[in-house]
Amino acid sequence: MFYNFRTHPESLIPLIPSLIKEISRFFSNPKTIVIGVDSNPANLLVKNHIINNLKSVEILDIGIVSTPCLSDFCFHKKIPGIQITASHLCNEYTGLKIFTKDGKPLSVQDENRIESRLKPGISTVNPNCLMPIESRNWKYEANLVKIRETINHKITWIFLTGTKSYFPFSHNDDIYIESEESDPEKRELSPKIFDINEYVVSIDGDGDKCIIYKNGYRLIESKILCCLAKSLNCITLITNFEFPSILSDYLKQNSLSIRYVPVGDQFIIELMNRNDKTTIGGEANGHYILPGYTCSDAILSALYFIEYNESYFILPKTNYIKVVYNYSSYNSLDADYNNLLLENHTKICDSSILIKSRSKIYVRKSGWENAIVAIFEGNDSMQIFGEYSKKLKGKPNRFVRYVEN
């Protein structure tokens, strides 16, 4: 399985009895667990299996909610929770994000420890085990409503079909568009969408990642993170080495320190604290963990950015390319990756870095697919990308180019 127990439903369901046993052991047999889910039919099926196996636990079913909403619920109620979602992965996948009573997701180490103990078995589903929705996270939703009311800009929201409940507000000027695609990177948006409102915000399947457009142009996620850090008076940013070096230098010159962790918002969240209002976390892919929170939140981050976006256009201009090279087998991927390391790459965290000409190259293996993720940063980025695409056997996919003239 990939991180967050992501796999196909037919692979996860036989493990659910063992998984529930290990989760209960991890939380010392809790009296109550909160359950949330996104709208993917596969996840709704998994949810029924989980509920049917939680026989000795009181279940608070809060229905179709975003992951940050469930995280906040766990924190305020002081109970553990399970969000059933594969996040931005396509609908053929399922997964589990498990939260502690402090609203933090399990660490990667704890996930791996639980997974190592899982044994396949037989899981049945009782058609009558569907739980009534007993409560909603009204405090979290009221906060979103309050923030939305302070913003005068018109916003178009694009989200996974069936997850309109992520939006507790109904602003007169806002437009809500459903999409069958969970990953905002893969959505093909009609140019007409950008003619309606100034801002377009496309969020992923469980509401913890977003892409923001203004006047038809995609804004750079790293610069959005910088804006949030400055606007919220942060003194520390936690991110990974895919964050552009030109922006890192700018923040350091403006008295903001940076801590680097491996790729994955879980590694960032492990260092976040609810009582720390001066630290922000995030990645260059649209995950933003705001000060005082322990979960990435697409809607809340988008609202804050749209309200405080003045500094975006005075930040240094960036020029970089992100591309995913897909492979038919892990062996061919591994061979290519090892060949790259021979080019004097410096190994840092889970990435390798190579300075070449006027460009910096970041290379890492994907955490959930047979792929190499590469970022080419600098004035020569397009040229270096072309050179690497000739030497790598993988098929270039999900190409994103950020260029500011």
C-alpha cells in the first residue's frame, strides 16, 4: 500500500478487521471514534465495512466532510478519527487518514508500524450498519462562513462531485462547479470558466489541496505560501526542498527561517503545533498548513490568500518546471534514478539536488506510483528539462511550467 493506506478497495477491504484491531490498540481501545468520508462510491463502501467492524466503539458519523473539517472535529472533541479518502487520487483508489485526539494525522512511522501488522481476513458489510449523521463540525464551518463574509472578491469553486457540503457558505457571487476528477492538476478547465469570476479555486477530493487562478492565470503555489507566511506574520516556514530557492532566499532576507523535511505534508504536520501561531507549513503542490492548525486546508487557505494577496506580485519572479516521468516497471525506474545519482547529485532528505549551469535540479521517486518527480529551476530550466527527457526512459507526464516574465 501507499501512504495513508492508499490502495484499491478490493485490496483494503480484506485487511479491515485486522486494521481496526490495530487502530483500536494504537488508541488504547477508545470509547468513541469519529468517521468522515469523501463522495467516492468506493470510499462509501469501505466506510460501511469499517463501521461494521467497529462493534464495541461509539461511532460519530459526520458524513461527507473535508479532511481538515474532520481533523478540527477530532481536536475539539478530543477523540480519534478516521477519514476515508484517497485524497487527489482517482476514484479507483481508496485510503484512510487516521487522526489522533489532537487532530494530527498519524506519523509515517506509526502508519508503517500498523501496516506491518496487518493480516488479511474476511470482512462483511451489514446493509443496516449505515450510521445516522449525529453531528457536524459547526465551529469549523462557522469560521469558514465568517471569513468568507469579509472577502469582497467573486470566487468560482471547483470540487469533486458530491462534496458541496465542504462549503458551509453560500455567497451570492460565488459559483460552484462539480467535477468527476479528484485531482485539480488533471482537471481540464474550459476557458469560459475564467470569464465569470476574478478567482477560480480548484480543490482536490478531500479538500486539503488547491490550485488558485486569478483572471485566468494559475498562481504559483510556492508564492501563495510566501504570501500566507508574510500576511499571517509567521517567523518559520516548514517545507521541502522542492520549494524554489529564489523564494527561500527572499524569505530568509526578510527574517523568516525555513525548516526542510521530506516531501509529504505528513512530515510537515509532525512539526506543527496548535499553540504555535507563528509557524506555517506547506508544499509547492498546493498543500498549506496554516498557523495553529494540524491539517492542510484548501478552502481556508484560499480564503485567507484571496483576502491578503497584495504581496504576491512583489515577490521575486520564478522560473521552474515540474514534471512526472512514469515507468512501466519499478526496475527501469530504479535504474534511471541510480544513473541520475551518478551525476554528482547531492542527496538531501528524500530528494537529490544537482546544480547544472544556471539551473537547480531536484529529483525524487514518487511515493505512490512508478514515477520519478523532477523539478528544473532557473533560467535554463526548459533546456535542462529537454536534456533530461532524452536520457530518461520514463514517459513525461503531468507537465507544469511556471514562468514569469
